[in-house]
Amino acid sequence: MVLARRALDDALPLIANSWGWIFTEMGRQPWVVYGVLRTRDAVSPASPRPRSSPR
């Protein structure tokens, strides 16, 4: 019983985070497609792409 509870404790935050991201992106996409929202404004700043520095 404790092991099953531990498995749920580990899995639920991952599932909740994934569903939150999916619903956010699903809600954002129609606005971009119909031209109401620009693509550059729709990009999330949560995980910026690292820029390569010229050497």
C-alpha cells in the first residue's frame, strides 16, 4: 500500500505539469492561427533557448 502511494506521489506532479502545459498551448494556438496574436508574443519565456556566442 505504501509503495502504491509512493508511485502516485511521484507521478501526479509530472502529470499535472504536463496537462497544464498542454492546455496552455492549446489555448494559445487559435489566437496565433487567426492572426490575433503574433507568434513572437505567443512564445513562452519559461525556457529560453540558449544563444550561441560568436567566437
